[in-house]
Amino acid sequence: MPTDVRHAIELLSTLPYGRVSASRRALPFTTVTRHLVVDGRLLLRLHRGYDYHRALDGSVVVYEADNVGGDARDAWSVQCTGTARVVEPTAAERDLFGRTPRLADGVPYDPVFLRIAPEFATLHHLTDVPVFGCAHPL
């Protein structure tokens, strides 16, 4: 695995959530997912009820996560590109995810899992980021 991909994956392992993007019927979409890093690959958990897993399975996707919005003075964003595959995780992998959300848009959360072996990675890093409050106060 190239060094830039390895470093990106290491950073992803410090966060629990990110976003996976692909196209569905020629239209782009993005959804939030819980992720784990297992053996240098990403394991995603998302809600089956959205039906996104059908469009993602076998497709080239982009997975993105960042630490933007926290208290960090340095901000980074990682994007990994690879082919997603629907998988059944091991019991140990399921345990690593922890408890699933109770509901997704008002219906019981039904998990489905995808694995991505990143082929490319992009890492952007901002240094000495100013901390801002809410851009549009209520």
C-alpha cells in the first residue's frame, strides 16, 4: 500500500463517521456512514432502508471524512477511492462498530455493511485554522 494511502487510512481510524459518495441512475449522492479501518480497508455500516447499498455494491466510490469543525487548530480531510462491496462482517467486526442507531428517519435502523479497499487517497491539511462560531446565529 502506498505511503499516502496508508497515512490517509491511519487518519480515518481516528474518526467514527464519514461520507460515502457515488452515482445512482447517473445522479450523484452522498450518505453518512459509520466506518472502521480493518486490515487497511474500510468497513462501512449504513442503513439498509435507504437502499444505497445496491447502488454502491460493485461501484467505484469516494469515502471522505475530516476533523473540520472541532477545536483542532489543524484541520484535515481525507478522500479514499475504491470499489465498494456488500459484505457480511465477522462477529468481532460487528462488535467493534458498537450499538447501531435506534432509528433512521423514523424507522428501525437495519444495518448493511460494505468494504472498500482504497486504491487512491487524497489528504488535505490546513494549519492554524481560525475557530469560528455559528456562521448564521439564530
